[in-house]
Amino acid sequence: MSTRLPLFRITALVFGFAFLYVPILLLIVYSFNKSRLVTVWGGFSTEWYGKLFANQQILNAAWLSLKIASINATGAVILGTLAGLALARFGKFSGRTLFSGMTTAPLVMPEVITGLSLLVLFVAMEQIFGWPQGRGVTTITIAHMTLTMAYVTVIVQSRLSTLDDSLEEAAMDLGARPAKIFFVITLPIIAPALLSGWLLAFTISLDDLVIASFVSGPGSSTLPMVIFSKVRLGVSPDINALASIMVLLVTIGVIIAGILMHRQEVRRQRDMQMAAAAGK
Amino acid sequence: MIAKAQPPSGQRHSAGVQLMLRILQQFPPYRWTQARLLRWGVRGRTAVVAIPYFWLLLFFLVPFIIVLKIAFSETQIASPPYQPLLHWAGEKTLEIRLNLGNFMFLVEDSLYWKAYLNSIKVAFISTLLCLLVGYPISYAIARAKSTWRNVLLMMVILPFWTSFLLRVYAWIGLLKNNGFINNFLMWLGVIDEPIVMLQTDFAIYVGIVYSYLPFMILPLYSNLEKMDLTLLEAAADLGSRPFKSFLTITLPLSMPGVIAGSMLVFIPAVGEFVIPALLGAPDSLMIGKVLWTEFFSNRAWPVASAVAIALLLLLVIPIVLLQRAQSAEAKGAHR
């Protein structure tokens, strides 16, 4: 079967990847276009990159987005690890059904609903408790953490459920405290999962337009909000330049993370083989 | 498992600390608090559950209750722009004003019906297209050499990591009247004048398929990859042609993957805002866009909340289908 119909499968892959990558490649190519008309080639130029780095509004928004994304990712990893640990290791506890429902629901919830509901919450909280005062970085970060912790929870939970808990039990039998077991044994094993969770939470936050638009206030426009308001007016070459930089950074980041995880996996396999050999 | 272990108390403390702890333990408030905490089961384990639990209750469940509340209240020109539901009428009577007007408004105004039905139509067609594009790719990856699979899969996911907004933006340049596709076709001589593609439903379909393709490919791939290939060999031995084997064996067996992938595309597509806002016509009606407009342009919070509730009701069936497909997959994995 595997030697049959290879032509069909190769065609599917070629067309599929062309569909996925050609738009991005064209975006990058036209970022070096001299002409202001994005789709007419007017010669090679890097002037749009210069214009981009002179645009204070975009730079400020990018800095704000990076700040929010990194705080968000760190918070989401902490909350998501706790939630994933509870779901994977604690068996039944009271309110578990509601809890597991609440950790997965944000994944399928339309962004407009999440954004709207968080905004009305923040408004009500401000009326009753006087906090958060106005809306801005704090509210965007809280909103993003609520969304992205769901992703981290799923990652951590699935990693823990495929993980053999005999190591943890052995440590427990030897008298280690639960917290120590977590930090010395569980955490190092799930570290790659946490890294990918962090990266995912970071990119989702960096990318989010809808939720941020609902819960942000005056003076706290994130990068997607600035891009959206510019793009609504039509294509502009400096956005192409910005997109190219982001694609480059993401590609580098994903490749580094991929190499790190691959190394970790190879080391794990080797350790397991050695352990198996030693056991014989 | 971990949490059931009792910490061996006081083993690690030095003599001085132990003496202080002894004295402290005799102190009535301490003992009272400790007994209380133990009775409630407040230990490390509880904190692990309680922190994310509290967070989600506060920032996920409570907001919904407020949205539900606002959906039943009346609009007023104030900040916040809705009237309280609970109202002290006179001295001791608490009056609840349930206002169904917002929902009646949705039913009566044909705009909302059109948006509702159009969202379902757009999401359905996009999901179908996504399946048609995604199935062959998933199939090809699942049947590729095992050394290639991870690389191919990573290539599918890689664009997903780059900005969604910018990926949608890329299609404006492609689909415009003087955009890349039209220029290319005119250069080839296939067409004489540009085809209008941007600001049509077609552009929205392309945008959704492009943005959500990984959601379709990943569950389909993990299903197809698990499949027992000896079934196909048996069918081939019995004289079945590859295409017939595909229709009678592979396709039915991959149904949980098809359903999971389709729902993962359909659910976000129904409430999508960015794609219709950037690629669709200015008057294209999608429920996510209507909610956005009601909220930001009209400042009609109660109507926007009612639209949100209606959108949620629309998603109940797809979400149930998704969960069934996922649990079917999980069962298949255990076998």
C-alpha cells in the first residue's frame, strides 16, 4: 500500500504546502518592494524596514504587546501547571467536573464572547470593589491568562497522563514530601511541555486582537490592534516589513525549541535504554 | 497519588525551630486554626486545586453570569449602559425585572436572523472546504515514511505560530483586484479583466480554510496514523482496489478524526470576526461582526449580550459532537 499511489500523495503535499507557504513568502518578498503599491514590483529596497523602525506608534505597541505576552505566558504556565497537575494526578475531588469543564471551555469559546464577558466583569468589579481602575495592561493580561492557561492545562495534563507515575510513587515511598517530589521529579520531566506551553501562551497573547480590543482602555493599544486599524485602510508596505520580521523571529524560535525538545527526547531515550540495560 | 502522602512532620527542623513550634502549638488560636484548616482539608493539595479553580470561577464563570444578567436588562444611556436587574422596590420587596425585549429584538429584526443563518452557512462551507483540502494532506503525511512525518507535521504547524492577523492580511494582497492572483492570471492571458474576489464570501472561505487548516489536519493525522494497515492489505489480497478500500475501510475508520477536525474548524469559524472584517464585504453579516458592532459602535450592551447568548446556544451541538468524537478517539487509543 505504501508504494501505491505515491503520485497522489506527493501532489497533495506539494499543493498543500504551497497553499500554506506561498502567501507568507509573497508577503516577505513584497516587503522588499520599492513601490508603494504593494503588489506591483518596483525594484529591491529596504526602505519600508527603515520606515517601520521610525514609526513610534508601532514600536510602542510592539513593546506593550511583548510585555503583556511574557507576563501572560509566565502566569498561564503557573496556573495551567497547577490545573493540569490537579486534573491528571488528584483523582476525584469535589467540583472536578465543573473544573475540567472550565479549563477546556475557553478553548472552544468564540473570542467575541470571552472578550465581552470579561469586559462586563471588569466593569462590574470596578463598580463594586474599585479595582481594576480603568482598563489597560492589567485587564488585558488577566484576560489572556484566562484564555491561555487552558492551553497550558491541556498540554500539562496530557503530558502527565502519558507519564508513568512510578517514579513519583517511589519517591513518595522513600518519604519525600509532595512539594519536593513535584520540584525534583515531576517538574524536570514535564519541562519541555512547559516550554511549549509558555511559547504557545506567548504567541496567542501576542496575536490576539479580539479579546484585547474588548478589555483594553485608552492608551493601551496592543500591536494587533494597531495593525488591524492600519490594515482596515488597505495594504501598506511597512506592515509587510513587520510581518516578515515576525515570521523570521517565530521561525527561529520554533526551530530552537524544536532542537531543544528533540535533544531532550534523545537524552531520555538513551537514559531509558541505559536503565533497561543496567536492570538486566 | 502524591497528595495522599502525609508530610513527615517536623523532621527537617532544627532544635530551636522545634521548640518554637512546640510553644506555638500550645497557643489556642494556632490550634484552632490548624484544626479548622485540617478539617477543611487545606493542605498543599488543596492550594493546587484552589488557585486555578478560583481564577476560573472569577474570570470565566462569573463573567458569563453577568452577561446572562445583562442580556435580560434594559438599555440605558449611562455608564454602564444597562439597568440593574435587581431593584429595591419600596422597603423590603426585591423586584426582579426580567426583560425579554433583547431576545425579542433578535427574533423580530431580520438582520440578526440573516447574520445567524449566514454564519452557519459560511462556517459550514468553509469546514467542508477545509476537509477537502486537509484530508489528502493528512493522509499523505500519515502514510509518509516515519522519519518524514514529524518534519511534515511541523511544517503544517509552523504557519500557525505566526500571527493570525498577518496571515489573513497576506490574502488581501493576493485577492485584490490588482492583487497577485489577478495580475498573474492576466499575465497568463486566462482572463482579460480582474475577477472580484476580495470583499466576497469566497474571500472569507479562503481566509477561514487558510487560518484553520492545522486544526483540521492534526486530529485527522493522529487518527489516520493509528490506523491498522493490515486491514488494507487484507482487502487488497481479497481483490479490492485501493480506491474502494479507501472508501470502505479508511474513510469510515477515520470518522472520529473527521468529526473532531470539522468541529475544531466550525466552532471558531461561526464566531469569527477578523476574517469577515478584513476579507469580507463591508455589509457581510456574520454573528461575531454583529456582536462587535452592537458593542463598539452602538454601545448596546444588552443586545450584544443577547447576541452572545444566542451564539453560545448555536455552538452547543457542535461542542457536544466534538467531545463525543474526542472520547471515541481516546477509547480507540486504549484498545
